[in-house]
Amino acid sequence: MADFQINMAANFVGKMVKVMGWIRHIRSSGSIYFIEVRDGYGEIQCVVVKSEVEERLFKECAELKLESSLVVEGLLREEKRAPGGYEIFVKDIQIINIPDEEYPISKKSHGIDFLMEHRHLWLRSKRQWAILRIRSELERILREYFYKKDFVLIDTPILTGSIGESAGNLFETDYFDLGKAYLAQTGQLYLEAAASSFKKVFCFGPTFRAEKSKTRRHLTEFWMLEAEVAFYDTNDNMDLQEDMISYVIDEVLRSRKNELKILERDIKKLEAIKPPFPRISYDEAIEILKKKGFSIEWGDDIGGDEETAISTNFSKPVFIYNYPGTIKAFYMKPNPEDDRTVLCDDMLAPEGYGEIIGGSQRDDDYNSLIKRIEDFGLDPDKYDWYLDLRKYGSVPHSGFGLGLERLVSWVCGLQHVRESIAFPRLINRIYP
């Protein structure tokens, strides 16, 4: 009997197959059992007819419960009325486990606190299965994109002594006899070092922000893809981001139509994501927000509500570029045309999803960078190695960071980022 997965059913019509999985749903009409089985790749209806199987097997079906694990063998046939268009006419069932208790997540409505407390089981639901399949695919596509572009993957450290963003949202720990170490907020500083060796580099891994935020867009532990390219200016940087996102959306629409359908995602809105993306300056963004009634002045940061308001003006992702230097990180290059601002960009996803990418041209001048570090109240001695990059063969270079969970939320049409990762870490949750 050939290896079989439910998502391969079209290739096995008329053949005997074996499915190893769990029961999603079971019902009986007296002489027939309809058992919906999932195997991690899809779901299929299994039909047990009393007159066609051993009496023992039919009696055992009465003991089965939701989430029982089993092995089903039978004839695969096309059946348009069945979920998915195929069903297995059962010849034999091997029961592996029948739960002693009723499955906690029933068909009735459950509150989000209950579901998060049972996240280890909630992952089995069709919706969560679809979300995390799409997440996995997005990770694959992103890596594929950078390898096709001849980038080199650099695994940057999770424990670091250098602050990459703000000292106010660090997780710190004692590091043997060397003082304090921090969970990395970003791999960017290390990527800059690697870019001087490989020119085009990226990293992809977990990052941590001890930010006491309860918004629908924030996690304390999240995954970020970061890229860095030597000899790229800020416009090259935005071109790369635009090309990457266009490629990712095209690919996920092609490969995950079934999962997007399960989520009832309006894919027409995703199909509209084609380059070029609109680009507006920070100054223009402030004017848009004022016209929308926001109480905001030049020099203020653009927060989540403001991002939502701006992004609803566009059907594609929109770049906001050249923010004031006082509200951006120390490593961003001052704008030579307006020294109040830095050469940076945020990409906002449409439909109100806000920022998914933040990027900038890095300050490649030694003296300018020292001043920026001091202006931010940081100790230049902690950045000796980073400053070395400006002493030996410094070149213009740029990069960005993409928040994976925010990308997943946008692609899947989620209301909260907590569903975009298998086991979310929030300021009020570290279980399970």
C-alpha cells in the first residue's frame, strides 16, 4: 500500500489507502458511521458501513470520541458530496488511543482566555491549522527569495551586550562574570559586520522586546527577518522591500489557496499587491493625519492608530520615509537634505494592518555615528566593534527588519497577532 496523505487524494482514486490521524468529527445514521479524519495535511470523510466490516469493528466505532487517534484503511473514491470531494470506504480501523475525557474544546463558543489557556489543543482546530500552515509557507518563501537573490544567511546571536534599539525594552540576564547581557532586539548590528564580508546578508530568528504593550500588534517574543546590503542607499532599500513583498504575496496566493479559503480571506485584496508601492514622506503623513482629525504635530511619532488611518488610504503597502531623527534609532543616517530627519522608511500594510517593515540607510560615518550614540545616552565603548566597521572600509549600506507575525496577520486577515504564532508570548501570558 503506497504512502498516502489526504492532500494527495486526487492521485489515489480507486486505490486502497491507509490514513494515520485523529478524529475531527463523528456521526452515525444507524448502520453507517461517518468519521471525519485529519492527518496533518488535510481532512477526509471515512465511511464505515455495518454490512461491509466485521461486527467487532463496527461496535468499536461506538466507543470513538473526538480526537481519538487511529489508523484507517480503505478504498479511496470520489464523492462530490463529501468534504473535499473524496471519501474512504473503510475496510479496517486500528484504534491507537481513545481519550478518557471529553475533548475540552467543543463546538460551542469559547472565550479567548480559555482558548489561549488551551493553546496546545487549540492548534488542532481547522482555523489555527490553516494559519500556521500559511506561516510556515511564508517562512519558506522568504528564505527562497533571499537565496534566489544570492544573499548569505548569517545566524546572529540571541544573547548580546549591545543595545540595538531602546534600552527601555530589554530583557536582561546576568552573564557569568561579564556583567549584564540582553536578549537580542535585533540582529542588525551583526548583519552590518557580515555585509562587509558578503555584501548581501540576512538573518531570520526570534527577537525580544520587553515592551509593556497590550495592543493587537505586539508580542514580547517574535520572529524577524532582517536583511543588510552593502552599497545600497535608502531608495535601493525600499526597492528591495517592495520586490520581496510582491514576490511573497504572489507565491503564497499560488501555494496556499486552500488555507486562505478556510480563513475566508478576501484574496482579491491580496491579488492587488503589485509594484510600485506608493511612497510618502513623514511630512506628507503628518498632513494626512491632520486632515483626518488627529492631534499630531511634526516631530511626534506615528503610532498604531495613526498607521491604521494612513494605510486605509491605500490598497497596497505604503512607505513612509524620512522620519525625525529624534524618534528613530541611533544607527540611522542623517538626511543630507534635512538634518532634522534620517534616511529611513516604514512599510505599512493595507487594510489597517500598519507597520510590517522598518528599514533605514545606516550611518556609515565614524564621527557622525559616535555623536548619535552619545546623543542617545549610550556608551560608545560598548560599540567599539560596531564603530570599527566605519573605520575600515566603510561604505553606504542599508537594511530592514520584517516582523513575521505581522506579515502573517495581514496575509491571513487576523484581528490579533496572537494567532500568528504557535505559542504566543504576551506581557500577561507565558503558558503554555
